[in-house]
Amino acid sequence: MLVLFTSHRVEMLRHFEEIAKNYDVIVIEEPKNPLFERMLKGEINVEKYVESLNTTFPVYAKYQCYVLRRLYKMGKRIYQVEPYLETLERIYKAIEKGEDLDGVSKEVREVERKVNSAWIRYQEEFLRGDFDSLVDATIEFTKADAERFTVRDRMRAEEVAKIGDCLVESGQIHVLLPEILREKGFEVEIIDLPREIANRIGVEFHLNPGNELTIRYMLGEEVNYDEARLMCAQSIIYVSLIPKEELLPSEKERYPHLVRECKIAKMVRKLSYEKCKKLFYKIWGRKNFM
């Protein structure tokens, strides 16, 4: 079994496709969609399918669909497996219809309650513009998010285990997924695609400090308060500087996201807490918080 760590960037898809050709069964990191198989068969167009998705990466989703179609035509079996997000969708639908939630996972509901509460506090502190309070809110959110990723990895591993030997697409932050699969008796190989490509093109690889902190919490590592504050301060600057739009690779820039993300992550890691604080107000404008 291969766990392929990747990112939702178009620049990663050609490498994903190259690796996926070697596997008969491919598991992608998406909740089940009733239109998925029809899209693979070409019965509905890709644009219509992408419109049906709740995704923050529509450009990536579009290009991914074309890759998956080619793999499907080669006879590959492709499954969407993301039970946590599927459960979340059921919760939202039940709430919209005013239905009873007793039959829906209490664990997912409780984790989402913590995450949403922490996210609301984060947004409120951002609007207030007090950097120190925003950093504390970011720590709280990161801890809640780490708990959510832990549950997601466990739930997904349980479903992947039912499928058996396959290629499993996964975001880099899902570090517990291969470990849980190993605990279930599978021999698991890992390819960290962004890191591997960065090494290949001579770019020093660095994670967003916020993602690194999330991973450390997931792994149960002890992180003291001052270290967590610094990493979250650096993460706030990282998120403030990183391009929000989806970029396409070109002859000039084959890895527009990877190169920018590594360079910005490397830069923010050198910043002190006070420098992060000054940069925050410079980027966002102190007057915006008056």
C-alpha cells in the first residue's frame, strides 16, 4: 500500500498520475459524490461535476477530474473515501431539515463543535486586531484542528483497510493515516510528493509553521507555550503573504505554488515574535483595527 502525500495544486497532478498508473486501485481524499462515476464515464461534463462539489480548490478539482478520467479508462478502480467529511455533510443536511442528530456520530459532532468555537474566536480576535490575543486564539484553533485531523485519519484508515492494497491520496498533514494503517497490518510505503519535488528542483522544503504545529499536536508532542506562540505568530504572517488564487504551472514556473510556499515558510521561520507582530500591522494596517 502506498500513501501518497500531495497537495491540492495543479502542478502536482502530473506526478500523481505518473505514480497512480502503477496501481490498480486508487483512493482519493474526497467524500462520496453520486455524480462521480458518471463523470468518470464521461456521461456528464467535468464543469457540471465540479459545480456539484463543495471545494475551495475548483481549478484543481477540474484538472484532477481529467486525470482521473484517463486513469479510469486504463481500467483503474477509483474510490472516494473521506468518511469524516461525509458525516459532516449528513450533520449539515440534518440541521437544515430540522432532523434528529442522534444517529450521527457524536464524536464528529463534538470535534466540530470545538473547531467551530475556536474558529469563531479566531475570526473575532482578527477583527479586533489585537495580535497577542489573535495568537492565543490561533493556538486554541490549532489544538482543535489537530484533534479533528486525528479523528479524520482514524476514520479514513478504517475505510481504506476494507479496500485493501491500493494507492491512497492524502494531504501532507495526515501523518497518522499511514501509522494507523500499519497498526492494521498493512505494509505501507510513503511518498511525500511536495517534499520530493522540492528536493528534485533544488528548493529548500519548509512547511507552514502552523501546519507543523498541528502535526506535532497530532503526534502528541509536548510544545511549550512560548514555542507555540512563536509558531502561530509565524503562521499568521505566512497565511497573510501566501497567494490566495489558484496558480497554473507554466514553462516559466512549473511549480508556482510549491516554490512560493517554501520560500515564504522559510522566511517566516526566521522571524521573532515581535517582528511578526510588526509585520502583521504593516500588512493589514493598524488603522483597520482602530
